[in-house]
Amino acid sequence: MKARATTSTSRRLHVTRAILAGCCCVWAAAVTFGQTPPAAERIAAIKESLAKNQAALKQYSWIETTQTSLKGEVKKTEQKQCSYGADGKVQKTPMPGAAPPQAAPASGGRGGGRLKQKVVQNKVEETKEYMEQVAALVQAYVPPDPQKIQAAGAAGNLSVQPSAGVTTMTVKNYQKAGDSLAIGLDSTANTMRNVQVSSYVEKPKDDDVTLNVTFANLEDGTSYPQKSVLVVAAKKIQVVVTNSGYKKNGT
């Protein structure tokens, strides 16, 4: 039952596509500080590349696999066929053979069984509420807010660092004191390479939440979110979403 609550929350995040949609504005905000003609040309190239990539991605359908683990044990795995609809939004259809949610174990006895069932139900509700907080937290980072990026730059909390073919923009104290948001772009192709979020729900270390999204390229060079890993340390929950089996529509 815990797995059902956490998986339903993970579906609400829509992390990777929101990142692609907001990334152009973020990099534009980043180069506002100390902007030079080369920097302006660079951001224009990034915006054009990301727009073309998003348009190319809409020509594909793919399989999304979501795996939810609790305390290191896989509790649920489900697959969905995905594609963009006429409204530009991703349409998801559960695939046949998807594993059903695990049922709660049958309780034995009378009073003891009812008490145990109530305890389990309370834990499920607690986990559900906590994961709703996690979802709201992640949505505060995705898509990134250009105004927060500008504020971070003004406060000296923004850095842009090229390394090994990847240009990484890191923002510290983006939403909360001590958090960080990092976005990596291929320095040559101007395509997404990775996104990392490190934050917490209420207390640092006690309520740590991390999100790591890695991107790969299709045969035609189109960049896509290959894998995202959400780790909720306080509840020992991990949600891994993998995208695969990309096919061009009509082929």
C-alpha cells in the first residue's frame, strides 16, 4: 500500500518535460549577469537548439517504466506507452501485463488484527501526505524560475562552469538555505545532459530529497530524458523512471 501511494505521487511530478520547457529562460537569466555579445549569441543558440529538440521529441512514442522501492525492496513496477497528443501534452496508456499494486497482508485474530490494520493505514496516510510535500517541493524547482535565477546571480549564488564538454549552471540557495539546482548542457550540441536537485522537506539531513535526471541521444541526435531517480531519504523511498523504446510515429 505504501508503494501505491508513492507511485501515484511520482506520476504528478512531470519532471523532465517541465525542465526542457523552462531551461531556455533559465539560461537567459544566467547570462544577464556580465552578459557580453558572445554570451548573448550562446544563449540564442541554446534556445534554438532546445526548441528544435523539443519539437523533434514530439514525433516519437516511447515506453515509460516506473519502479518504486521501499527500504531497498522493489514494491511496484509499471509501464506505460507514451506519446504527445494534439494538445502538445504527453498521453500515457498503461501497458498490458503491468504488475498490480501489492495487497495488504491478511490480518489474523480479532482485536489485534484490527489494531494492526489501523496502524498500517495510519502509516500509509502519513507516507502519502509526506510524498505530497515532496511533490510540491520538486515542483518548486521544476521548471526553474528565471526570477529566482536572477536573484541567485545578484546574491553571488550562481556559477557557470564548463567541464569535459558539459557546461553546468549551479544555483545555490535557490529555494531554501543550503539547497542546490544544477543543469548541465552539452557545450557543443547545446542539448540537455543532466539535471540535479538537492533539497529537503523541513530539516536538512533529516528530510533530504534528491533528484537526478540523465539524458541520452536518439539515433537522429534528439536528446531525451533517459532516467530520473528521486530519493526520499526520510521514508527510504526511491522512485526510478526510465524512458526507452523510442519510435517515430507512423513507423
